[in-house]
Amino acid sequence: MDINPESSKARQTSRVSGRRATLKEVAAEVGVSRATVSNAYNRPDQLSEELRVRVFEAARRLGYAGPDPTARGLRKQRTGAIGALYTDRLSYAFADPAAVMFFEGVSVATEEAGLGLLLIPGGSLGQRDPEILMSAAVDGFVIFCMAEDDPLVEATLRRQMPAVLVDQPPIEGVPSIGIDDEAAARLAAEHLTSLGHRSFGVVSFDLDKDSKSGFADIDKQHAATYLPSRARLRGYESALEAAGISWADVPVYECAENVPGMAAEAAEALLALAPRPTAIIATSDQLAFGFMEAVKKAGLSIPEDISVVGFDDVPEAARANPPLTTIHQPHVEKGLRAGRMLIAQLREEEPPETQVLLPTRLVVRGSAARTDH
Amino acid sequence: MDINPESSKARQTSRVSGRRATLKEVAAEVGVSRATVSNAYNRPDQLSEELRVRVFEAARRLGYAGPDPTARGLRKQRTGAIGALYTDRLSYAFADPAAVMFFEGVSVATEEAGLGLLLIPGGSLGQRDPEILMSAAVDGFVIFCMAEDDPLVEATLRRQMPAVLVDQPPIEGVPSIGIDDEAAARLAAEHLTSLGHRSFGVVSFDLDKDSKSGFADIDKQHAATYLPSRARLRGYESALEAAGISWADVPVYECAENVPGMAAEAAEALLALAPRPTAIIATSDQLAFGFMEAVKKAGLSIPEDISVVGFDDVPEAARANPPLTTIHQPHVEKGLRAGRMLIAQLREEEPPETQVLLPTRLVVRGSAARTDH
DNA sequence: TGCCTCTTCTAAACCGTTTTACTAAATCGT
DNA sequence: ACGATTTAGTAAAACGGTTTAGAAGAGGCA
């Protein structure tokens, strides 16, 4: 319990010279079998209290910190952790409030169940690296935000472990959770058409794993391998076409990364267009923030000169200037439910709900206004 | 590579009926020894290319996804992941931008090294639970943000693995990284005294593991077991005393959690004081945000009626309204360096720097002004 | 006393790999 | 053509625990 000099010295050079002590050594010290030491830790009812105490004393003397998790995992066939597979470098995930909220939800589920949470990057340093994935000692996977043609998805599934797909097209035999991206996106577009807008621009995050920034034509949009991108663009398309606006004339600027900074480029490209769009729809709040920033820098004002609608409703949207009109989706709950769906599988409980769609809604704030045009 | 019906069917019921295939079964299928199959995966130069292909074919036929990470970990005595131990529930970490940035830095380091990142909550559901910690299969620990009397720190160290302490008092034999909290805090207080303020209030996050919100007297401040809290308060104290202000008269309100919402309580308590403080120092930006929010709700304005200085300089500080004057510290770099210090130990490289202090600086923005008082 | 049930502990199999030391066959240099 | 090296593959010992089946002894009951 205490941090006393003795114990911290023991840490540096364990009594058994250098190497970490093992259960076998503790058994030898006490003069009992390995099974008994194991029982002392795992099934106190299997030995006398007095012997149990002697075991723990010997353990402390030897600097033995308890059964090795790896060995235990091997024997018990469960590691006590689940893996969360993210499409890209983790630093991108941490920089995206929506992803962070999702992980927050997952972490609530893992803590409920007493499990650890292993974060697994899908790619780093540009190349996709199955190394970390394939050497991840976990009991199951939450597959988050992966492109549908990403070989890592198939590789993960091949490990034949419980898994949950998040924001991805369903795969037979694997439960999924997400939102109706297309319907949600329609809400955003319809809000703007109902305010009288006829001239649009769209800012999207990446459509495919290795995208470059730039305008994306309809073919590219329809072939996008990130489900959220593809479905949201489809949603905008159908709402605008329904309002009699030709989607072919709507410029869609794809940003290679979902960070505010990237939207500055998009703004430059879209604001230069003639006629200048009166309304911009972004597939994420992050991009909307960046876009608004750039608009202000250009000396225009929101929503007077140009209306902006985002997607995600991260907390900062409410505090933005002006407050961002956007589509709400329950990120934390998505993570929580995904985590629980996975954990239910681990317990081999009744087959969990297999396809969950969470509700979304339009949140009207101050970044979109009626156009005078 | 492809997601075709065959492979997804294979996933559900592997050819070897139910159970996951093992390396031994693959060996039997090909008619070679286990060593050879192992070599096919790990040391291609040890067998003929043709045999290697046959091994992989058999593996695919049997639905074998490659060597089991746990077994491999046991044999090789390394798991390919490091653990990040956080003081509390992970959801608190994810809700705190400073912690998220720290993890972002750590993740960069782990990806550089091809390691996974296991997040370990120190406590959940109120009780401190060593279960997840003790069953974490990792090669080392980043110990982040723990109270110095937390038994989990000692428990971690007892595992005799490489570790790095972050924002905690040094322990012999364990490298640490952090900032000079006391000096940094002095900067904040001195900025306000230099603007003429004489009447102060302080908003702090928790001083100890299981704190309740409320005013904290000097004894409690000095006995705080979270180093950052204790040291920052000391910094404020020494700067104000140096300016001739009696610290005993400065109200310090402790918030039980480091979230903006909690600062509303603090604001209520501090604004009701007579005379009302003209300057508030917060030990985190999160609290400063919440405080500013509450001040505005109370019909006062910042910095005209009251000046606020934060701590951390999270990105949102620059976008706040008004932009927050605060103390900058390099969160991402802290995580990156901590991760690298740990990884260097794993590699048994030259003993890494053992005590790192990162630089801090005052960032003057718009939330603190000269007082007319 | 004899039989049965607890309690307390143990022997040994097993979890799925990697790695060391070794063998047998093929190739090389001269 | 012959010993020396290289190549290709193997047997078996770890790695550090958990768990099953069972033994030895103690106590209870008739």
C-alpha cells in the first residue's frame, strides 16, 4: 500500500536477482505446488486462509506482482481487453472531437465490463500496417470508421473474433451500428432550401482511404468507399434534386483530412466561384469550423453573406461564433452501444441486436439564415 | 483481400468446425512441423518459397489468421503494446482536451514503434479497481495524472516493468516528465498583479482522489496529493504573497471534476463574496471556460468586470469569447516524449533522460485586463 | 470400526507459440 | 571426388500460468 523506501528498492533489484519472479518460484519458496499459489490468487476458498497469507508473504518477499497476464490469457483464452480499430493514425482520431466522443462511449462500456481498451491504428506513416492489428491480444474488435474496401477489415474478421462494425456497411454475421447518414444529410440540405437557398457548395472529408484534396465529380462521389461520405453526399444530392436544383452543378470539395485547417483550402476554392454559393454544407463540424474561419478572414460574414450547416453537433458547435447549425448524432451513445454489443458477444449472451441505427436531428442555431437572393 | 461471399462464410464457420485453427493444425494439414509453419510467418528465409506458399494456402483453407498474439507474447516475452494508466474513469480523460492531447502525443510514439496503446482506467464506478491494471498485458506503462498516494502507482511499479511518470513527483529509478507547475502558476498570478489586481479568487480542480467540491483551506491545499493542483496553488500563493497580498484571504474553490460545468458552482460561490474578486485564476482552461460562462450568465462581462486566467492553453482557449489568457504547456509533446522515454527503456537503449521539464509560457489574450479599482 | 463427506492440497495436462540445437541433403571449392 | 559449407526442415524445450481429476487426511455418523 505505502510507498516506502523498502518497496521501491525492491522494485529495482528484486530479491531473486534481476529477473521477475514467477508463480513457480513463489511455490518453491512456500514449499507448495504451483496450483496452490494459483488458487491463492484466483480461488481463495480452495486453500486455508493461513496458507494463503504465507503465499502472499512469499510473493512480496520475492517481488512477485501476481500472475502474468499474458500467460493467464493464453490458458484462459481471454485477454481482458478489446480492441478499437481506427482507420488511420490515432493522432487523427484524437484530433477529431467526434471520434473522441465515440471512444469515450466505448470506454464506458469497457469499464462496466472490467475490460481494457486497446487502440489500434489502421495506418501510420502513410502505409497501412497490419502489424499492430495482427499482434493485438484482444478478445474482440470495434471496427470504427474504416473504408469498406480496407483490407484491414477483412483481416480483422479473419481472426474469427467477436466484432462490431461502426458507421460501415453491414457484413453478414457481424453486428453493426451507425446512423442513417443519407436521411440525416437530407435534413441539412432541406433546411437550407427551405431558407430559399438555390446556390450550393459542399465541403466533404475524405471519400477514400488515400484521397487528395480537390473537387470531386459525381462518379467519384458515388464510388466513395467511406460510407459516411458517400451516404451524406447522396443525401444532399437527393434533397437538392427534389428541390429542383441540379446536383451536377453543385461543387463538392473533398478535404483529404477532417481537420478545420483543411477547410481553408475548400473555402478558397468555393468562394472564388462565380456565382458564389450562398449556402455551404459540410459533412463534419470540424470542416464547418474551418470554413467559417476562412470566410471571416475573407471579410464576409455568416450567416448574412453565406450560410453554413455542419454535421455531428460536437459540443463546440454550440459555442462557435456564430453558433453552428448542424445535424446532431449521439456519438457517445454510439460508442457505448457498440461496446456493449461487442461485450454481449464475448459473454455469448443472447445474440445482440444486429443492426442498430441511432437517431439524428437537425439543430438550428445561428449559422444559416434566409437568403435575400 | 476481397470481401467475397466465400470468405465471409468461412469466417462464420471455419472449415475445422467451430474452433479457431492453430498453428499445429496448419502444420498437420501441410505435413510439416510446427517450427516450419512458424518460420513461414516469422522467418521466410528459413524455408523454401514454395513450401511457404503451401503453408499460407493451408492456413487460408483452415481459416488460420496467423500466430496467436497471446501465445506469441508469452513465448517472446513482449506483448507489442504499452499501457497508459489514467487516474480515473477514461470517460473523464476523453472529456478533457488536455488529456486527449497528451494521449495524442503518446499515440504518435507508439505508432513510431509499431506498438499498440492500451488505455487503463485507475478507477471506475467510484471504487479503485486494480483488476484491469493487473490483468493488462503490456510491455510498460505511462503513468499519467495519478495522485501520489494512489496505491495503483505502487501496484504498477511492483510489476517491475519499464514505466514513465507524468506530472507526478519523481520516484527513484523511474523517469519522469512534466512541467514546472509552480513557476508556471506564478506567471499567471504575476500577470494579474501587474494589471493592478489585488482581490483574487482561485478555481482549482481536485486536490485529492476523492474530493468533494467546496472551499479548500491552506492546510488542505498544502496536503493535496495531485501534484499539479498542489504546485499550482503554491505558485499562485508565492506570487501573490510577493505582491503583498495575503494568501490566507484568497478563497480557493475546489471542483471535484475538471469539467466546465463544475466551475458554475465555483462561480456562484466566488461571485457572491464581498468584496467580489476582480481576478480569477483557474488551474485549468476547462474550469476557466465554465467560469466565464457562468459570469456571463450572471450579467457580468469579461474582462471589464472580472479578469480570468486559465492554465493549459488548449486550442479552444484561442477561440473562446473572449479569447482566454492562459498558461501554455505542450501537451502533445509531453505525451510524445513520455511515450518515447518508455519505448527507449523497452529497447534497453541508453538510459533515457530521467527527469524532463517542458517549458511553459504565459499567453496573453483577451480575458484579463487592467482593473480600474 | 467402517463408510462417507469435507477440506486441503497436488500431479499433470494444456493453452499456442518461438527458438535452440540438431540432422540430412544439397552445393561448393579445389 | 572429397571434406566444408550452406540450405531446408525438425524435435523438443521453454514461456507462465489454470484447471481437471484425484489423493491424503480429518471429521461425522451409525
